Amino acid sequence: MSAETAGFDVVVVGGGPCGSAVSTLVAMQGHRVLLLEKEKFPRYQIGESLLPSTVHGVCRLLGVSEELDKAGFMVKRGGTFRWGRNPEPWTFSFGLSSKFVSEASTAYQVERMRFDQILLDNARRRGVEVREESSVVDVLEDDAGRVCGVRYTDADGATHEVFARFVVDSSGNGSRIHKKVGGQRRYSEFFRNLALFGYFEGGKRLPAPNEGNILAAAFDSGWFWYIPLTDKLTSVGAVLHPDALERAQGDKEQALRDLIGECPLIAEYLADAQRVTSGPYGEVRVRKDYSYIQEKFWRPGLILAGDAACFIDPVFSSGVHLATYSALLAARTINTVLAGTAGETESCEEFEARYRAEYARFHDFLVAFYDMHEDESSYFWRAKKVTGNAASDVESFVELVGGGSSGEGALIDAKAYLGQRAPAFRELSDAVERPVLVAGEDRDLLKTELARSVSREGTRIQIQASLGANADERTPVRDGGLVPSADGMHWIRPVQQQAS
């Protein structure tokens, strides 16, 4: 076993969007960063649909906007849904802020092999030392119990130890070290799903200007995603509710075709398409899309970011947003502690509170979005209605959203929580269920409270990236909390901001 004596300020585990982003944002502050990625890039990765906050916010902060423009990724202006009682598809368009128009209200459908490679190569250019085919197997601890590095194996099977002041676990839902923070990974009883998916060439496209949109279509066993990656290539997957999980057993190819046949809209779009049967897209894959959240996001020396900390159902393409948003929060936290302007505990608590709150907003929004039918027997998801559950079920949901450690009264008191949120659930349901006069009609969900809540943080990131400064967040989000610095790369106390 070899041990490095020079050490690093930060070791980041995982080279996906979260790991590349946090390592770059820390290295850009002059700190020495090592990124360890278990695979050799480019590598296949599920998850192709981005939100504007990633494209025009975090990616601009990282300095890769021009590369993304040149990559020729499919532009999307929102999402199109066959959902709820509406027999015709309707469209949700991005309009995150009146400050953003034209390209800033769009995003991309990306081939993750190409997108992730752009971010990892950018990390290298920004000073991050990247070691691929390096699999982290454990953390190192000092005599006081603080995490002070990691142990990993390289491509030849040799074991190494490397030391750092911070370790960031951004290695996803399959993380081997997330348990080292302590606590449990708590799974949602509501979003306990499984995805069966493959790739097709020659599929139909939505009418302009929505030809780049993700199409989400509900059917009896769950819902389909239909993501146009290029003019010819389409990612197609069925997300199955718990009652239908056995449909993915046996012959996966036949199972996917049978499910497509049960969803007329998707069957229509794939009528002249052929499934890709070779290369990285040639396999029909199964993935558990169980939503979960860790009881703890950090301990001294170790921070969980991205899917290592939490994961939420993908219907609104929130995966890369939550990953890169948490990367920004983690980078602010580490930059602050390394600069000595605030302590580790208060900085990490700020990270956890904000990331947990963003997860809760999406969870809240998605529960309302799924809960669209008064008649439970006709509801395609066949899930228990959140606003009609027995107390124990509701309390379980509330405990998940609150994380058990937030201390917020509205999240601890289930009845109070539901009393506050029921009108917002109904408002979103009314907006979705309004009759569609024309297929693909635009639906302004951002007039609803829940949709505005899930766009708020993304808008702030876009403003910061556009102006090069934090211009709109001057009030803490919790009592005694911190706020972003003027450049958005550190935490400071509000009084510091007022003084500056």
C-alpha cells in the first residue's frame, strides 16, 4: 500500500456532474483538489434531460457554456405531458424569471457520455488532478475521528491512501462510503419505482417548437419518458409503479415492447422506429428509481453531495439539477472553511439545510403532481393519496421530507403540514387538469406556488451566473443562517454582506 504525504485540500469521489462541478468550483479558488473516478471516461450513464439552472447557471459558473453550445445538444424549451385527466398532451415551458428570455429559458437533452466528459475535462483544465479507474473503498480517520482522506484501488489493483482536509462523496446512489456519515438511507414509500428503458432510432418528434422536449406519458402501469437526444436517437423508458414491478421480470426486450404497446401515444411515436441493438445504447436496462434521503449529509471532514445524499423521482428531470446545485452548495461550504471565515459546523449545516430544503421542494411538488385524481380507483399510479392517508402514512411522508432532523414545526406536525400544503396541492392539480384545447398547448405552471418553489433556487443560480455576483439573496433562509458572498463562492454572515 502506498500513502501520499503531500496531501490535498479536498478529495472528491466520483467524476459525474456533481463531482466535476464541486471540484472545479473549489479548485478555482486556488485550493488543491484530487478527483477519483472509478471508471474510464467516456462511460455510459443514464439521465439525459437538463434544467435551465444547470445549463445557464452552474455550467456558466464552471466556464463551459461555449463548449455546450458547440456540442450541438438537442435544445428543449420545457416538457410535454400526457398526464392527469387531459386526453391531449400539454406543455410546461421554462419561464424561470422575467429576467431571462430566449436561450436562458431553454435547456438541453444531452448524451451523458459527452456531457460528463466536457465537465471532467474542464475540471482538469481548471487545476483539478483527475485519476480515472480509481475506486474508493473506504475513508481514513484521524485520532479524533475526523475523516482525513480515502483509501482507493487503481486500475492495476494496487491500494493507495491519500489525505485531505475534506472528502466529498459525489459517487452517486451506488456510493461505497455514504454510510460513513452515520444514520440511515431513508426510502420513500411513495416513490418506490423501477425503470425499464432502451434507445431507439427513427422515432417521431413533437411539433415545433417543442421537438426537443421530453415527452412524459402516463399509462396504467406507470409513465413513459421519451427523450429526443438527436434528430434520430431517442431514449425511451417505462417507470413502473410498485404494483407493476413484476412486468420487468424475464425477457427485458419483450417486456419493454409490451409496455410500449399499452401506451398508445408512445406506441405512435415509435411506430417507425427501430431499437438500437449495439454499442453503449444497445442494451435494454433496468434501474431502481427508489427515492431516498440520508438522515445525515455530513460529518467532520466528509460531505455527501448529489445522489450520495438523496435521489428523487425523475419525472421533472431534477437529477442533474440537484447534483450540480448540491455541488455549488458544497463548494461554498468548503471554500468558506478553508478560507477560515466561518466554522465547519455552521458552514456544513448551511449546506445540509439548503440541500435538504431543495429536495423537499421537489418531493412536495412531485407528490402533488402525481396526486391528480379524486377517484383513487382510476388513478394510474394507484398510490395512496397524500391528503387522504391515515396519520401514520402521512407522518412517514412528512418525516421523510423533513429528514427527521430539520426541527421545523411544519414538518414535524403532520396535520399542520397538510393543512398548509393542501391548497397548494389543489392549485397545481387544477392547473394540470384544465382542459387542453389544442394538443401540445402551453401550460403556465409557474403561476402555481409549488412550481414557483422548485424554480426559485435555479433562478438564483442563473442570476448569479449572468451577473457574476450574488444580487438577490441577502436574507438567511433559516434563523442564524448564512448567505452567499458577493461572488457566490463562499458563505458569509448577513452582517458581513450589509457591511460590504
